[in-house]
Amino acid sequence: MRSGPKGSYMCWAPGGSRRIETRGKPVQHIRLGAIDYAILIVYFVFVLGIGWVLRRSVRSSEDFFLSGWSIPAWIAGLAFISANLGAAA
């Protein structure tokens, strides 16, 4: 990392270096430890396990997307709104 024009730093990024505005502060790099990687692995195994267990109840893509018409409309609406709000943030 090297200093560039006032308020920006050159940082390595995939595809080359880019200038990041940091208001005069250097970019802090996060270093993950063994416990962090262990938590990520447990999470992915858990999510894949749920998919493996529930794969028998989903027969088609319609079952997957409509959940067998078992979800009330207001819950589907809340999920739609929260997904859109999350994308806007």
C-alpha cells in the first residue's frame, strides 16, 4: 500500500491496484484466524446439510419457488420488501 493524492491510498485488489478514498486513513486489512475459518466451514456444512435433508420434499422447481403454496402471502410480501431494502442499502 502506498500513499497517493491527498485522501486516497493505492491498495492491491484482484485485477490490479485501485485508488480507494479513505479520508486520509490507511485501509485496514482483516486477518482471519483458525476459529474464523472453522466457523465458516461449520456454517457451510450446516447450510448444505439442510439442503441435503430437504431435497426429498422438493420434486420440481415449482415446489422450490412456491413452497407448495404453504407460505402465506403476507410472509412472502415481507420477504420481498426486505430483499429490496437490503439491495438498496
